Amino acid sequence: MHSIARAVVSLLVAAAVAGVTAGPAAAQDEAPWTVATADGDLGADRDNYSYTAEAGERIDDGLVITNHGAGPLDLAVYGADAFTTETGQLDLLAGGKPSTGLGTWVHPARDRVTVQPGQTTEVPFTVAVPAGAPSGDHLGGILTSLTQGDVERRVGLRIRVRVGGGLRPSLSVEDLGVAYSGTANPLGSGEATLTYTVRNTGNALLAARQSATVSGPFGSRRVPAPPIPDSPQLLPGETWKVSVPVHAVTPAVHLTATVTLVPLLTDAAGSTAPLPAADTTAHGWAIPWTLVGLLLALVAVLTVLRRRRRTKPSFAEHRPERDDVTV
């Protein structure tokens, strides 16, 4: 059941990030209540919460909770940090896990609320941006939670705050490596595997569009990798591990792997813009061992034959001696 609760929150948050209609209806299959943004000066029919603010600013908003069940619901209400899971979904920290970022900025007017069956309740909350908050994107959410026995169900919505002071989107490739796996065919090709880590080194929420190539010395015999899926959106400081097979690579002894990243920046309105690309290279070895073995065997045979020729005894033609006799 914990996995079900996490899946509910993941679905809601991932949908909000992608700009798709948020998932209170999707959550209804798993929980007897839904949540939505309150209508007001900040907007109506919003999928999630997205703000642009300055450090030290305070934002007042509201969360609408609707009970679709047959009995009253006693729900906890709290803020939580966001993070990217190993499967690439944006999730929110579970209850009991302390937040250190935006989750600490969220202050509901009530930390518990009772909602009667068929009724809707609005819970006001405040997002208090600290005076020393760094500029850039900060993600978290506001959650409602129902605990029954040892099972916790959570339904929530994402909160994104872009703090003013300069946006510096940046991605880097770390620990790029290339490993080659050859073939027994001395004239055949093999497969190179590229492994690397994408790190969000800036202060903006970013995804990475990726491409890669492998080439021999001086850029010869360049082979492109198959299409690589875009990375999920990464929070500042987050990483994403990638492994890419590249087929039909000639074992040219010394290989060069090149990974190209195009940062994808999504603005508050949900529009995505590509930023200038950046390349990272690394080198590896691709030794054609079968061919090398055949060449060494050939050299060994030639060496043995040459030595035999040098050591073979020389037989000069022998004729009997004759005395020169004059008669």
C-alpha cells in the first residue's frame, strides 16, 4: 500500500510538471478524496501551483479538498520537498521524512482538517520564501494524508517557486566512460557502451536532450548512437545515470566518445525552449585481439622459418681430385 500511495503522488506531480491536467481524478481510484488549487487572484482552474517571487516574499494561496467517500475524513496537511525518483518521476517526500527546501516554506493554516462525505473544504496556506533563499527554481508540494493502521495514503499537488536574482541553467556530463566489446571475426565490428552521469549544475529545473557518437583516431569511422531518450526534469544538484550501446563500432585501437547535451528549460507557462548544446569527450581502447593474435601467429611462423633457413647445413658439390699426368 505504501507503493500505491507513492504512485498516487508521483502521478499527480509528474502530470503537473508536464503541463498535463493534474490528476485529482486519477487519484480518486486510489483514495476517496481529491485535491485542487483554489481560485483567486493567482488564477483559476490551475493544474498546480507556480509562482515567481523574490527572496523574503510571502505568497498566500489555498488548497481545495473534496471528500468523495461515504464517511468523514480526518486528513493531515503538510508541505514536502520534491525529488526525482530512479524511474524519472517527480515525487514528494513521504510523511516523517524531514524537508530542507521548499517543503519548509509551506505553512498550512491547519495541519489537520476533517472533511464530511460529499463536502469540499478549502485550507489556506502560505509560502514564505526565506530572505536568504538562493535564486532559481525550487520545487516541493502540499500534501494531504490519511493514515489507517500502518497504511498512509497521500494526495498532493506540486508547488514551484522561481526566486528572482538571475536564472543560470546549466548541465554537465560526469564520469564519461567507453567500454568496447569485440567479436571473434578478425575483420568484424563490435559494440561500445557509453556510461555517464548528467548533473544539473545550474539553478533551474532542466531536462537534457542527448546524443552521442563514437569515432576512431582523428575522427575516422564515426558511428552515431541510437536515439537516446530525454532525461527527466532534474532539480538543481540532481543527477541522472545513462548507459548507451553503440553498435557496429570498428576496433580502431583508440576510440573517442562524444556526448552532446542540449538543456531543455521550461518556463512558468509550461513552454520548453532548447538552450545551446555542449559536448563532452572521453577516450577508450578497442583492440582487435583476434586480428592481433593472427598477426602474432604469422610473425611467429615467419620467424621460425627464417631461423630454420639460417641453421640448415650447406652441402658443397664434391668431386674426386685428379692428378695432372703427362704421357
